[in-house]
Amino acid sequence: MAEPAARSRRVYPVLFVDAINVKIRDGHVANRPIYLVMAVTVEGHRDILGIWAGDGGEGAKHWLAVLTELKNRGVDDVLMLVCDGLKGLPQAVETVWPRTIVQTSSVIHLLRNSFRYAARQDWDKIARALKPVYTAPTEDAALERFYEFCETWGKKYPAIVRLWETSWAEFVPFLAFDVETRKVICSTNAIESVNARIRKAVRARGHFPNETAALKCVFMALMSLDPTGQGRKRWTMRWKAPLNAFQIAFEGRLTPANL
């Protein structure tokens, strides 16, 4: 495992976990995931906590080892962890950081998956029709808006309806938070800008002879992020309001001393 950033904080407001698929030649060329863990600090900075290679069959045991390593390196508490479809990760989080809220179905990923079932000419209409669902003030209000969506689009795109129905239990925790907090957890966009840089580097290489070479490429891509520091400044300003919202929502865990 490579560690792009050794520095860590005692408490992180948010941890993002995502995967990048790379092609590794191990007898034959096959897709393998490289997992990236990124944290947002109480100052609003992004910290890359580590990268791990997997084989795509990771479960709770794998994630327990990853999270335990992070805890041993000084990550004492995490308020929220945002991920998408990583089997076994929520169970591992409960073991390592029992009070951490896990958001396992991000709005952006739900929207993107919805578009897969829709004709391109309907994408804008679908996005507008679903926005009242994920911006609703309560779960009851969200359900009402979702039923309206089903009445309008259910016959044409039943797969979209089924997607949201099966993801509803993972989506619902998102609705309990205020607007500023939702801006943070509604998607993994915070980590996807980093992933875009990694994907560019990975595509340039095509495929890798082994896992070590793939990890080295990802590591070097991470080291080239934000050379001017302007991105860091923008992030710090953008996170002021969400961090204040987290301070209120998680009273006693992000203390004034931390901020």
C-alpha cells in the first residue's frame, strides 16, 4: 500500500471511499480496483489517507483491515463516511467507528445510474423530475415527490423506478440533514475530481504488468494534484458553511478546539 499523505487528524468530518478500475496483466489482462480513501479535515482541506489494491471480491474482512490501519495511524473518529456499493464496508465501519454515519447511496450515483436506463433526449427531464425527490425536506415529502415521478415516468422507465426503490433505504439517511450538510454528502464529487486525474494517468498507460506498477502510477498522479495550491484555497472557502453545519449536527465530536 502507498500512503500519499502521512499526516492525519484525530477527527474527520467526512471520509470518502471510492474505487478506480485499472487493467493489470496477471496471466491475462483484467480489471482490478484501486481503492482511494480521502478525508476532509476540520479546516476544509482534502487529505488522501491511502490507496489499496483489491481483486473486486473485497468484503467486511478486507475493509476491517483497512479501517483498523487508519485508526491505528491516528484517525480516532469519523462523523460520516460516504461510499457507493462497497460490500462489507458499512459493517467494518460499525466495528471500527461505531458512531459513524455511513451514506451508501449517493444522489449523483443514483442519477447517473438512472440515466443508463433513459434515452439521452430524456436525461434533462429525468433530472428535473427527480430533483424534488432528493431536495425534499423530509422522507414523507420525498416519497410524495417520488410517487409523482413514478406516475409520470414509471411506464416508460420502470427500471429507474426499481433502482430508486431498491436504493431507498440507503438513500433515506441523507434526508435527515440540513441543506449545507447535504451539499457535502449528496455525492462523491469531492473525490471524483481526484479520480479524474487518476483516470487520465491510468488511460495513458493502458495496462500494468502488476499491482505494484498500478499503485505507483496512482501514487504519482496523486502527487501531482493542485501544484499551485489554488484548489486548496477554493476548497477551504467552500467548506466553511458545511463545517459549521457539522459542528451543530454532531455536537461534542467536532469541538471548538478542533475548529
